[in-house]
Amino acid sequence: MTSAARVADLSITYLSAGTAVHAVDGVSFSLAPGQCLGLVGESGSGKSTVGSALQGLLTREPHVRASGTIDIGGTRLDPVDDRGWGRVRGHQVTTVFQDPMASLDPLMTIGRMMDRVTGSREETIRWLQEVEIRKPEAVAVSYPHQLSGGMRQRVMIALALSRRPSVLIADEATTALDVGVQAQILTLLHRERERLGCAVIFITHDLGVASAMCDDVAVMHQGRIVEKNTATTVFTAPAHPYTRRLMASRITLTTDRARPVGEPESTVIASITENMSQATSPDVASRWESGAFTWGDLTPTRRTDSTGTVLQLADVTKSFPTGGIFKRQHTDVLHGVSFHVTDNESVALVGESGSGKSTILRIAAGLETVSSGTITTVDPAHIQVIFQDAGSSLTPWMTVRQLLTERLRNTPDGRSLTAGQTTVRIETALERVALPLSALDCRPGQLSGGQRQRVAIARAVVVPPRILLCDEPTSALDVSVACTVLNLLNVLRHTLGISILFVTHDLAAARIISDRVLVIENGRIVETVASGELQEAMTSPYGKGLLDAVLA
């Protein structure tokens, strides 16, 4: 039987300013028709570069050198030579990317885009129905921005499958989706794979997704496949130390909440104990290293200026104007929302996209006003926000030193500091998030995603706030980096006396970081559950549905 895809001894090197970066080193695998192979690894492991090579995208990169061969359905191809790829790219090999908005033309309707591929509006409607889009005729005349994230991803799947490819590449195709939508997309991909018989290469850092979707899994680390086996074997009996480390970093609904998650970096607690030894027990660093550490070893710091409650919403509603340029209509987003956050408390707000959770965070941050009801907060100077995409929230032309200094100078205490005192404060902030002082002279683009998120946290705590508002801060991160961020937030919360409002669609992360979980559905808080009793105490149908959608 002819393989749907075969990769033989693929090596890829990027040349930049005289420096060679070896992104892929001797990767080989084959894929049978209808088979799903998961390429798993952290950012920088080389998995997306392999995906780009299988699409023939490296032929457009002048500073790429490659060796080895790629075979698609019997057609032998060179990774960097464009000959032959025109007959394969977009025909025998199609792709579903992580962000459909980056792939869909914002100036064209869905129908017009798909008609070019399917050949007719009738066929377009049929494919939209195939991917279970309700009211396909209405979607066909809609623009991408008028659809939800899950709907846009279904359109991308319809576009990719309408070519009836031999190989479908799903590159982090469910990473940014809510658990419920993610489960729907995975079910859809699995069904269409079986129906069409196309092979699927599923590129992901989400181990739960790989376990649910893939027949075989290849684990990549530093450009090499360090382990390849059936998904069952890889996830139940990992052989390679790196695979075992990845598995240890995976957070589930049964992960021990009392201890750091994953394989915690000792530098995090070392920097805390060095700079804030009065807030910890003397042997906390050794207990961290030995694995005996629990969050109870960090003595919470209660503020002397505490008033008990740092954020309170009472019967809050929020409407946004719609109806074109005249704004004569309104869409209700929040309906009578009431909750509070006390000193040193962490509260998670969980719900799917469109449930209203990010609107609540924006109201708490002072970025939106309420339509009715009341909101009571501490002084806005004592509120800080950490966003999902740290790269977008950090000024790209400023160094880390400049970013932290600017934040410090915008506070009453910071303006009175000398240059030497300012340096000490920003260096202490960087040490608190376990980043080397050499990072002070880097710009955001020179740092990894996890490092940028730590810089965002350092900027937020260079003057410790009363409450930290976190908007999906771990959803786009690798599992081990997400663990580091969650551990770091727990350490800072206990040692600096910070309250947290943690907005997320990840129930497992919410359970780890919070004391209470608020479940929001269609702009209403439908239940409040103690985090330690999440699985047992969840009673609302919506909350149970979110639990059921979490991948084991």
C-alpha cells in the first residue's frame, strides 16, 4: 500500500546573520491513509517546521537549507525546491491553522471564498452542512468577523476537506478554543478522517488533545523525534525522560492542588526566599527541591491597609450598541452579575467564549463601564492586568528595563525613587519571576512566549497590586511553561498578599490557581463552587457539561 506521506531523514537549518539554527535534525516517519499521527512537543521543538516542510512552504524561504526527502502519495519532493509542490500544496496536502482569522480573507464572505475552492455555491452549502454548521446559507453570506471562533474553525475544516486531500495537517487547530468547542472540533475531524480516508498530522502541545485524537504520537525535542509509539503507549508508559517530563507537566482535574504543578523550577522559589525570606519558612527551598513543598509552607502576607474586599460587583448588567452606524439596537452581555473577591483570595471565572467573562474582567479593570448595577474596587492604581497574549501587551520597541521603569515611574512611590533605587526595584521584580538580569536589556521579540508572560507579570508586580486580573494567561503556552506561570502566580499571591481574578476556559487551571470557581453562562453566574470540590460539587447542567468536555 502506498503511504499517504513519508518523511525520510529530514533536516532543516535556518540561516540568520551568519548564524545557523538547526530546527529539525534527521526526522523520519510514514503515514498510512486514514491514520492520525500526533507531533507533540514544546515551542521550538521543530514540530511546526516539519509541518511547514510538508506543505512546501519552505520553498519560499531563501535562508533555509534542508536535506532529506518528502513523499506525498507517491510523489517525491524536495523540501526547498519548488518543483512539484504546485500540484501537491493545497490539493493533496491541506492545512487547518490555529488562528482562522489569519487564514480567512476579512474582505470576502465565507461563500465567496469557498465557491472558489468548491466550484459552486451548492457544493459550498453542502460542505458547510458536512461540518455541522447550522444555517449554512446565512454563514455563506457572512464575513469571518461575524462568526464565532468555533464557527470560523469549522469553515477552515470545510475548506481544507473540500479538496479531498491525501493528508490534512492540523497545526494547533484547537489550542485557542473552549473545551466544549474543542471537543466538537475533535469529533468532527475524527469523523471526517474516517469518512474521507485522509491521513491527519496533528501538531499540538496539548497532550490531552493528542491522546484523544491520534493513533500514534511522535514526541519532538530540540528538532528530533525522541519517542514514537502508539498514543496509548506514549501516554501510559513513556520511555524517554523528556516525554515523562511533559506528562508530569500535564494538569488534570485530579492534579494535587496543594503542591506546585509539573516539575517546578527551583529558581522561582529560590528568588522568592532570597528577596522575601520573612514570608517563608526557613527550609522552604529545600522542601521545594525535595518535592515535599506545599503552598502552606508560604506564610500569606496580609496587608496592613486591608479592607477585606478588593472587588465587588452587585447586580451588574452590560449592553453593547449594535444595529449598524445608527446604534439603535443593543445586545445584552451581562445579566445581574454579583460576586466579590477578598484580600489574598483567588477567584476563577470559567465559561465559554461569549459567556461574558472577559467583559467582567474589562469592567473590573476600568476599561468598560456598567450599564446598571454597581462595582466597587480598590484604587485603580492598585489594579493590574495580565493578558493572554503578552507579546501584544508589551511595547515591542522598549526593553524590559524600560517597560518596568515606565510602570514604576507611573506610581506615586516610584516617582520619588532615585535612579539606584529604581534599578534595585526592577531587578527585584525580575528575580521574583525567575528571569535572569540579562533579560533587562532584551526587547519582547527577543524572548520566548513564556518569558514574555513572565515579563508581563514582573511589570504587574514591580509595584505589588491589591488585585491581579488575569485574562487567559496560560491558554496559549506549552504545558511546562503554563505550569511555571501557575506556580509563579501562586507564589506571588502568597508572598505579596495579592488577590487574583483568573478568567479562563480551562477548568483544570482554574482548579489549581483559585479558591473558588464561578461558572458563567450567557452573562449569568450559574453557580459558585469551592475549587477543591470542583468535580463533586458542580451541579448546574452547564457546569457539568464543561466538566464532561475536559479531556482526561
